[in-house]
Amino acid sequence: MSDLAFHYDRTAAAGAAEAAPTATTSDLVQQLLSAEQMRGERTDALVLLCSAVAIDYELGVWDTATSAFVVVATGSLVAGTPSVIPWPYQGAQMYLRHTNVIGAGSRIRAVQVRAPSAQLAATLAAVATEATLAAMSAKLPATIGQKVKAASLAVTLASDEDIATTLTNIASHVQRTPIGAMSAAADSGQIGAGAVEVGPVLAANISGDDLYLQFFDAGALPADGAAPDYEFPIAAGQTLEPHLYGAAFATACFWCASTTQGTKTITATAPIRLGAGTY
């Protein structure tokens, strides 16, 4: 219920019972929404809630015929447990006050709902409510799984590996090498050494020609005519960040600038400066 847009919401005065207001200018009074403001929908019920251990309440609405407040409901609220009353009043000015002694910081709230009050009350009564998170936590099992760490929620590892092995495996998937310094202008080059998982790549075409940046999973840069594993067009003067994040090269990763799409035709003008990282 805490996610509702409350139409009446205030912190009640601590201490003895609040006095009933005698005019609509009182701090206790709030104007509720009319049917038109509720997108043309009438509301049939009012849901009341409080954050105190217990609040005895009195609910009143302003009677325009007599220019006075009329008490329409009284009762008790318990923290975390909603109370439902019929609400035939649209756009009314209302107040909700406590009639017992309460502590500081207690909130009293109300929200207009389009639902028959009896049906809504029965539905809410069937829903388990908890006053505190501690009460909910107490219902959790003491342990979950097999491996328990003191003073924490118990966890089960994904396999029988120990924590050190788990952390090592996690670390192997964390970026270790950021984008390196941009290389000198070249026609081709290699990222990493041997098998590698490529991370961020930044390439700049410093030539006046539109080219293709090609990547090969091979032990050496292939001869012209070879088909690349990855290819990205890079226009003259463009700086490009190819989307190679996590691409795994089982043998090694070589790149080159090609003048043709789909097959390697290496340039001879040293048009590319490239920086890369690995995982």
C-alpha cells in the first residue's frame, strides 16, 4: 500500500488527542479529489493507514449545508494493516485526527479507491501484512543451501568450487587492460598476444580514403583475399569504436585496413591509428 498516491497524508501531532477542527482552514483538513479530478471515476471506498503502533481515529467531512464538520467514522488503526470504510463523498473536505495518545513521527494516510468497500475490505483481510521488515525476515529459513557464512545470509555456490576459485573465475571476466595508447599510423597490427578476448577498441582513419577495418582470428596476418572474421567501414577522417567487446580470438587477433569490403586488400598508406584493450 505504500506505493499508493495518498490523497490525505500527514504527520500527526504527538501526545494527547488532536482537537477536532472547526473550520476548513485547519491544518488537519484536506481537500479530496472530485470525480472529475479522478478522470471521471467515482470512488466507493476510503482506505486508511497509519505508521504508529495503534491510533484511534475520527474522520469527518465538511457539510456545506450547515457549514460544519460531520463525523462520519471512528475506529482504530494498527500499523501495516489497512482499514476500509464506505466513501460516497466526492471532492469533500475532510479531516482525520487521532483521539488517543501517540508518539512522535506517526503518519496517518487515506486514499480514495474505486471498489465496493465490503469487497475491498475482504480482499485486504486475505492479504498477509507485516508491520516491520524484521517480522518478515523472521519467517526466512535460518540457512539457505550448504555453505553458510556467519552474520550473513547463507548462500550456495554454483558448484563445489571453493570461494577462491570462484573469485578467480570472476576476475577472469573483469576488464584487465583498458584502451591502450593509440599506435603509430599503420596498415595492420596485432591486439594482445596469442589467444585473446578483445575489449574496447578505438581506431582513427587519418587518410583521405574510405576504408574497411578488418579483424582476423589467425596465427599471422592472412594474405590478401582472405575473408575477415569482423569488419567495420571507417570513413576518411573518422574515429571509430568498433563493437568488439568480448569477442574471443582463439588463435590471435590481427587487424588491417582494407580497400575492399568482404575480403582483405591491404593498403600501403599507413592510414590507421589504433588502440585496444583486452579482457
